[in-house]
Amino acid sequence: MAAKVKKGDQVVVIAGKDKGKKGEVLRVLPEDGRVVVQGVNVVTKHTRPSMTNQGGLVRQEGTIHVSNVAHVDPKTDKPTRVGFKTLEDGRKLRIARRSGEQIDR
């Protein structure tokens, strides 16, 4: 099955405490069905001092379930579902259902 959400995609959060926030997908965890989105679900992590870092409080993005994010339509800048279109040469493209615009770069 082709992935609907990939690293580098622009998404908007559609559910949860960060609903309405937009950001770029930094990492995809397909085995867990989760994604890391820039500036969304920011958590404070306590780190222990080591040889390489000083330790203390580190703020970083936590994971969010893939069902709680939707692609941002390239044309209308609104949330959209993702569809697939197969070209004549056999390549498979992701398209935005709202506008029909191509999502793949």
C-alpha cells in the first residue's frame, strides 16, 4: 500500500489539543501509524547530563496519530483527503481530493 503521508508534507491537525495548527511532517512511523509534525504536540523532556550534552529540560515534538492530521490542499490551503492516480507509464501519484491538484513533488 502506498503511503498517504510522507516526510516533508504540509499537514493540518484536525483533532486534539493542537487542532488547527499547520506544520511540516518531520518523521513518519508507519509501524505505529504515527507522525511527528513541526510545532505540534510539543513536550518537555528531562535529559540527564552526559559527555555530549549539558542535560536539563529539552522541548521537542511528540508523535501524533496519522488519523488526526490531514493534508493541506496546495491550491485552496484547506484540509483535504488524499487519492491516487496511476499514470500511463505506471507511476502512482498522490492527488488532493478537494481540488484534484498533484501532491507529490
